[in-house]
Amino acid sequence: MAVSLRLQRIGKPHQPYYRVVAIDKRRGPHGKPIEILGSYDPGKEKAKAQIKVERVEYWLKNGAKPTETVASLIKASK
């Protein structure tokens, strides 16, 4: 199973809100994630991600590959 760390969009039209999830790469954009690792609200004045760093490190050690956006959010949250 190829696990990816990516953003999953939720929220209303024109009001995006994202979850940072660990998900099987073959699942679609609205598929059920393996684990929810945090959230990201780009609409806030100081947009900052709320990420469970310990769990992200666990998934990275076990071979999960983050997308470019998630990698930058992880780096900014440390």
C-alpha cells in the first residue's frame, strides 16, 4: 500500500478548509483517510496549519510521501 500525506478539501464553496490526512494513494480526493493528521484554514489572516507532528513523523518513517504543499506546511509548523 502506497501511503501519501496530502490535503483533503472540506468546507463550503468559496470557503476552503483542509484536512491533512494519511491516505492510500489510490483513493480519490474524497476517499476515507487512514488517519487525520491535522487541519489547515487558508482563509484566516495568519493561516497556519494545526498538525500532529509526532504522527506525521511516524508516517514519514514508515514510507509515506508528502505532497509539496503538505511538506511546506510540516516545515512551517516545526
